[in-house]
Amino acid sequence: MSAANVVGLDLSIAATGCCHPDGEVETWKYAAKHGDLRLRYIADEVEASAMTCPDLFVIEDLPTHAHGAGITGMVHGAVRTVLLELAVPYALVPPATLKKYATGKGNADKTAMALALYKRTGLELADDNQVDAWWLRAAGLHHLGQPVVDLPAAQVEALAKVEWPEATA
């Protein structure tokens, strides 16, 4: 079986974390002061990432209480539109599900997420955007049967709550 090409995205208008199919991570920061220009920049970055032929994008969803509200919701709309136009499958992982998958606790904070990553992989990333993006990619790979970390069954079971698209991997 060939390795799946999965991209993890932690979306934000100020700094988006991206974990590419090769496992490299980066934070997209935007010089534009105007929010709508930042939306275009994020959409362009996602489109460029989609052109690398990923099988699946895994995106941290908005918290349940924030659906449809705020600037981050606009970022989600811009990104999902690009992926829909390019026919690239994507999955939305609720924050509590991602935290449970990574740490075993659905209410874990940013430090716990980074510590879980370090303990499992030895990776120390630049910021929490990158940490979340890394875990999102890992969740997608786990779903596709290609786990990059060994996790307890209870943590892996958290992924059953995600509505996964049919991926091409």
C-alpha cells in the first residue's frame, strides 16, 4: 500500500498551522492587515497545497458553540470552497475529538497537546498551530490505516465521531 497524502490544517485568520503530506509543518502568517485579504491568502495557500495531490485534508472544526459565527467561520468557508471546487475530500475534526485522540482528554490545553506530541515522537514544534496541524494529519493517516504514532485504543476510538469522506488512498 502506498503512503497516503494527508494534509492537516489548523485554520486561523492570524496564523494557520499546516502539516504537509511529508510531515513537514509550517505556520502561515499574513502580512495583510485587512481580514478579507487574509482570506484570499489562506485560500491561495490551500489551493497550492491541494495541487500536490493530497488524498485527504483534515481540518480542525469550529467548536460546537461557535458554528456559523466569527472570522474563523469565514476562514472555514473560504477553505472549504477551494477544496470543494477542486474535488479534494476533507474531514472536520471537532477540537475535543482531536484533543482526546492526541492526549486521551477532550479538554486538554495547548501545553498538553504539545507534550503528547513530544512524548510520542520527540518533535518540538514552533507553535500550537503546528502542533494541532500535525495531530490532524496523524488522525487522517490513522483513519486511513497508516498510523504514524501508536496510541491507546481509547484515544483512537475518538476518531469514530468524525464524519470521514471516502478518500482515494
